Amino acid sequence: MSQSSPVIISDNLHKSFGDLEVLKGVNVELHKGDVVSVIGPSGCGKTTFIRCLNRLESVTSGKLEVMGIEMSDHKLTEKSLRKLRSKVSMVFQHFNLFPHLTVLENLMLAPQKVLKKTLTESKEKAHHYLDKVGLSAKANFYPEQLSGGQKQRVAIARSLCMQPEIILFDEPTSALDPELVGEVLSTMKQLAEEGMTMVVVTHEMQFAREVSNVVLFFHQGIIEEKGKPEDVFSNPNSDRLKAFLKRSNTPVY
Ligand code: ADP
Ligand code: MG
């Protein structure tokens, strides 16, 4: 973790859906360049937490600040929401590409609509990031003509076209056939090595261990344990984390 001022501050963050309290006081500070793996059992609030980070979900109480933008209802203006959306982008489990648009068109859409880029600029960026994820040859294909791994790499390129400061990933490989997981993880690893700030909900413990510098273990709506991967995986304190690692067949060494 670097010493710069945090890009994400979550202080006693609570989130409820009706009577169901999902986040029960999440406390964490994350910095520019952090590659954060969010792990934990199903239903513990991982997705809800990262959806709060780009305001796909509103905050119920507590403080959440992302890139200096305060997310509580009474503080968040339309203008700051637009700013937030241009700085924080999300890669979803099921890619969420538009099926009726080509790969290139998928990549060009948000930069034009949200960032008000020209057609020429958007096209140039789209080609640039498509090349970066190794899919230049697929520019004029439709999503259904691609494998799951290729679709997810396109979704990553689409995120990059927004030139975000932070990319959120919600289980980006869990909808993929096992043989396609590696190509997506290596694209993500490349981004991490280039210094992108990333928050990744993942079941890929090897990725968490090797690529991230911070691991957050969620359990029942709180961060039960956090730290460097070598500590969290080799020296877990909480019995719940120990049990979770055992269940997910993560070697503790
Ligand atoms: P995880 O990603 O860790 O599996 P989630 O954050 O998706 O967990 O969900 C945590 C809990 O919140 C679950 O009980 C889920 O059913 C509930 N939940 C998530 N989203 C909503 C929603 N939009 N409305 C009501 N309940 C929700
Ligand atoms: Mg989830």
C-alpha cells in the first residue's frame, strides 16, 4: 500500500435492501495503484460493496468517498456522479456487451455518449485498446461470434476506452470455461503491472495471491480480515478465513 492519499475511503459503510442489512460497517482505505482482491463466501456482500463504489447502489449510511467524491445521497450531485462514472468503470461477470453492435461499436459508444469524444477520437481509442487486449482482428465481429474469454477481454478494452482511474471487476472469470480463464487473468495481470488501480471480486486465489497487493476477506457484511496476500493466505487470523481457505482448497503455505 502506498503512502499517497486514498482513492477509496469506506468508513462504517452500511447498505441495506429494505429490511436486509447487507453491508454492516465496512472500513477500508485503498490507494492509487492498489490491486485489491475481494474474497469471501457467496452472499457476504462483495458485489454490493463494489457496486457502491461506482454508485450502481446507493449508500445507506456511513461515509464512502471515491476519487474525492462523497457518495452519500445529500452530497452527490449530478455533476459529481458524471465525474465518478468517468473515473470508475466496471467489468461484469457476464460481460454486458451490446449484442447488436460490433466489437468496435461497443467500444466507441460510451466515450462518445458519456465523454463526448468525437467519432474519430473514439475509434482511435477503440483500436488502441483492442490491440492492447490482443483482439485487433475482431474489431468488426459481433459479440456472439467470440468466445467467452474474448468477450471478457473486449469488455476490459471497453472499460479502458473510458480511461478510468479505477476498474472494478465482479468475478470476471467465473462465467468462463476453465480453459478460457487464463487469457482474461493475464490481461488483468498486465493492467495491474502497468499500475492500474483495480478492485477485483474473485474466486481465483492464485490471482489474488500473485497479482494483488491487498486482500479483503468479507464475511457477513464486514471485512473480517485484510492485508497483504502473503499474510492473509499464509497466516490467516480469523477462523472464518481459515475455514474459507480450506473450503476453497487454497494451500496455506
Ligand atoms: P456476494 O457478491 O458476496 O455473493 P451480494 O453482494 O451479491 O453477495 O449479495 C449480498 C446479499 O444481498 C444477498 O443476500 C443478496 O441476496 C442481497 N442482495 C443483493 N442485491 C440485492 C438487491 N438489489 N435487492 C435485494 N437484495 C439484494
Ligand atoms: Mg457477487
